[in-house]
Amino acid sequence: MRPLFPGLADVILVLHATVVLFCVGAVPVIWFGYFRGWAFVRNFYFRIVHLLLIGVIAAESVLGIMCPLTTWEDALRSSNGTGLLYQNGFIAHWLHQLLFYDFPAWVFTVVYLLFFLLVAVTFYFVRPQTRRFRRSI
């Protein structure tokens, strides 16, 4: 069963990178789409998921909780017993380099809170819309 662990760790790493890309990338897409008139940037479900996701990330940071994706990936990698990160493959190595930096925890907390504030301001100024269905008689 051990050979499965590095693959699962890589899947979690890619999922983690996707979450980061969604959180960070959605803000410029929302603003660009607002000025271009793209309807999907006002989709309520897209916007609420974005706001809640960054809210959870900021709350985890304030409370000192490690991201579950990081915890799972670390557990899978340590159970594999490989010491060198590059043994996990080129893509996994560089995704890991992009996602994890060596800064004090308070730096991340401040960045997450400021980014949450930016998302909240975006939510206010580029308001999501819900569709109201009317019954025809």
C-alpha cells in the first residue's frame, strides 16, 4: 500500500494549488469581468464560495490551525519515508516550491486577512446577483 501514498500526496498538492489559484485568481477575473460585462462574475454561488473559502483560510491562520490539505500531504509524504523532495517528481517539487514559503506565521496571517478584506470589498462593489424566478400564470 505504500506506493500509493506519494501519488495521493501529489493529488493533494495539485488540489491545494488549484484552491490557491482559485482564491487568488478569482479577484482579478471578477474585476476584469465586471468591466467587460461578463455575467458569471456576478454568479452568487461562485462569489459566496470564493468569499467563504478565503474566510476559512484567514480564520485558520488567525486561530493557528494548519490547513488540512497541508496536514494530509505531509502525513502521506512522511509515511512514504523518502527524504528528498525531488523524488516525488518535477511537477510536485515545483508546486511545493510555489505554495510554501519560509516566513513567520504572522506574515501569512496579515496577508490572509488583507486578502480577505480585498475579497470582501470586491464582494461589496461588484455585487453578486441571484436569479429570481417568477411563476407565470
